[in-house]
Amino acid sequence: MSAAVVQSPPRRWRRIAPFSIALAALVVIAFVSIGVGRYPLSPGEVLGVLWSGLHDATEGTAGAIVWQIRLPRIGVAALVGAALSVAGAAFQHLFRNPLVAPDTLGVSAGAALGAVLAIVFGARLVAIEAAAFAGGLGAVGIVMLVAHRLPARDPLVTLILTGVVVASLLGAGISLAKTIADPYNELPAITFWLMGSFASSTYLALAWRIDLLALAEDEARALGVRTTALRLVVIASATLATAAAVAVSGIIGWVGLIVPHMARLIVGPAFARLLPLAAVLGAGLMLAIDSVARASLAIEVPPGILTAVIGTPAFIALLARARRDLF
Amino acid sequence: MLAACDLAFGFATRRVGAGVSLELARGETLAVLGGNGAGKTTLLRTLLGLLPALDGYVEVDGHDLRSLHAQARAQKIAYVPQQQASGFAFTVLDMVLMSRAAHLPLLARPGVRDRGIGLDALSRLGVAHLATRVFAELSGGERQLVLIARALAQEAPLLVLDEPTASLDFGNRARVLAELDRLRGGGLAIVFSTHEPEHALAHADYALLLASGRPLAFDAASTALTADNVERLYGVAVDLVEVGPRKLFVPAARGARAVPR
């Protein structure tokens, strides 16, 4: 048996190739993104500014723009994309439901409402993130509870409909609170980074166990998985990642729904491989979207429109080439 | 290996069955028979510890099932569920390796040794060539063999199968039943539910006949499965036909007249 167990080099390469390519693409997108905006920079200038910045010389307009405005924004966009994609992958896996995502479950709206309310009441930093987390948990709790109580012929659809309805209700609350406060605030990226990496490391540590949650409940339990406890950990981590993203950038739909499918089409459903790829794809996609938004000079294009315009063709192309089922 | 004493089973809101007592040793097979809705699956779930016993108790390997935590239970009982709609596109080897959750610590992943156990289980069931295929894309018979291989890789001494031959074609049924015979010969204790009295006669040592959750009979298969009992169990007249050493149940030639259950 052991002969078949050892992986030959080509096979090992096939396993890491998708991730490596996506990572390279992310780096390229990030590099291009630095030059894009109302103050365009040529690739040469970007290289020069990056080089001198590494040697503690960020003087000049270009240096200030790259190091103080563009790089932080690029970092946040990439992290938001990664966090939403990871959260979406986790939720879809957990509920065995291809339509589930942070936004369709109401988690994003709950987190946003929590964050906005915290801002209205003058909270700062960690308190805003905590409120976002609490709001997200509350929303997913309400959605699960309501969906569970409804007489469901199709539990998949019931869960989503409940999520969408609860999300729109929370959205009304957000709109109301927004008239008082602006959720786009100067929350430092460090809190975001901490929350996101906490959630991600939970997933990476438990990745293989979490795979088993995709089985039927009885099946997973008969294999020795403590499903209820594991589910709670997964929900809490996905909500934490969502809350982190929402607290810095508001609600961004679509990414958390589609990117996990893209990643699953490429590497299959096993969490240990799905998760890193979803994170990198989500980061790249979000960054591309943000770059286009910055490049469009005349009008401020809402991110929701751009996510759809860029993501839909990409998703259809993947679907057409898919050899695997989505689920 | 497995013992149940005056077991009542069902849900908090609805009792499905009661009064089941049974005992099974290693190297023995028990077939559970009963009409649709008689409580076969609920009983199996209770024997697996997935549902708490409403009354009485289940003992596995001398341990009360309630005293075992999830992983310890999984080390003693492996489950082959009824076939269901395909889920995620896991490969066959991925599916089989999931059985190792019964042995691995919380944060561990299957290693080389686990892959060896998984591949070995697949080749014991003659489906090692499917290892890299996507599980959901297999035929029903192949899926069933893979799920049995997964249960083997779980390395539990007791195997519980819920209607392992349902929805299989003639050849695959024979194949799966032959595998069960082989596994019994290898020292496993096996419990399976079935709708085919002949399967119980030919492949089980004991038969438990469940009618509306109550045991109609629990005995050696050849003793429990009389034409009379089968008639009462399913509510139709049957003839017992002997073909050489084999016994077959067929609906009575005089027509399927109703028999009071």
C-alpha cells in the first residue's frame, strides 16, 4: 500500500499549483493597483517608490500616496475579500447549502448594524468590532432559530429566505442609524487583522474535522465528531471574520457567495485546500474591484455593481468549464 | 459485543418502539426486518447512540452507550447510512479517510498510516481503483462498497448498516451481501436492516422482526423467519419455497390476500 501513498512530484505540484497561481495573480493585481487612481503612477515609478520606501524615504507626493493611502487601502481590500470568502466557504460547508453567504444569512447586516450602533453611541476601535461581532452572531442566531421553527418543506430555501428577510430588516435599521453616523471610519487595520487571523487560524487548525460537517448529521456523529460544538466554533469564527470585514468596509455582497464556489470548482471541497485558495481568490477579486473603483475618475462606482460586473462573467466561465458538481 | 435490554426508542415527543432486547457476539450477524415505518432506522440510530434510549439501555463491548463519548463510541461502532443525495464532491479516498476521525486527536489530520488503512479497506472491498474518483459520481453499488470500506477503516468491531442493499441492482446486492458474510467471518459483529426476508435467512444468524416498533420475534434467523411470521410482519400471504438447500419467500400463489397483522 505504501507505494501508492507516496505522492509523485507532478501530483504534489498539481495540489499546490492552483494556490500558487492565484497567489502570483494577487501579487500582480496588488502591484498594478498601486499605480491606479486619480494620481496615476507608471510601473517604474511604483517600483521606485516602493524601493525608496523600504529604505525609510517616503518623501514626495508619490511616496505619500503609495505608502499612506494606497498600500493601506490595498491591504484592507485584500483582507476584506479574503475574510468574506473564508466566511462564505465556512457557512456554505456548515449548512450544506450552496446559497448561503455572510450576506444571505444576515450576518453582514447584523454586524453592520452592531458596528453602526456602536459608532452612534461613540464607541471606538475594539468596542466597534465587538459590537459588529455581537450583531453578526445575533443575526445568524435569529435566522437559524426562525428557520428552524418554520414548517419547512425545503430547509435550504427556508434558511436563505429567512436570512434575506432578516437582513433587509436589519438593513432598515442600518439606514436609520447611518443618517447619524458614517460607518466608513478610520478603524485601524490592526484590529481587523487580529480578528481575521484568529478566525482563519481556527479554521486551519480544525480544517479536516470541519470537512466532516459536510456529511449528514448522523454520519458525522457516528464517525466520532462532536457536531454541535464544532458547528458553534465554525459559526463563531465565520461571524468573526465577517464582522471584521464589515466593520472596516460596510456590507459587500456577492464576494462571500461566489468566491467559495470558484475555489471549490478548482480544488474540490476539502477544507484544508479550499480555504487558502478561497482567501487568495477573494483578496484578488476584491482588490481588482477596488482598483477599478479607484480608476474610474468621473463617477464613484458603488462596489456592489462592480463585484457583479467582474464576478459574474468569471463565475459563468468557471461553471461552463466545471467538471465537478458545485456541491 | 452488542446487547440491548428492554429498549424503548424514539424521540422526546414521539415513542417509536419499545420492548426490544437482543444480544449479539463477534462473528455474528443480526438482520432487522419490518415494514415501512416499523421503526427499523430509529432502532438502529438508538443502537448507534445517535438517539438516546427512552428506556432500557444499550451495551457495546460491556460499556453502557451513555457512558461513552462520541469518539469512544465511534471506535466501537461503525455506521453505513442509507444512500442519500450526493453532497460535496469529495474523492473516494477523502470519504474513506473521514473514518479516521474516530481515532485521531481533534486537531490532527489523517497521515500516511491513515491513508494506508483507508486504501487497504478499499482494496479489501475490491474498489481501490476508485480511490481518486469523486464519490458523488459513482454508481449506487460502488458508493455502497465505498461506505462499507469507510466503516472498515474506522476499525470498529461492530458494524451497523441501514438497508445496505436497498436501491442496488441484482449483482451489487449479491456483492454487498457476500462482503458482509466475509466481514462476519473476519470476526465483526454486524447489524443490518433489510426488506428482504431471504437476505436475512441466507446471511444473518439472528433476525429481529419489528412490527410497529414492537418485536414480533427475535431468534435464530431460521427460527424467526417462518412463513407465518413473515405474513404477520408484512400483512400479505406468503409461500415458503424450498429450492435445494435454500428457502425463498414469495407472495402466495392464491393472490395477495390480506392477513391480519
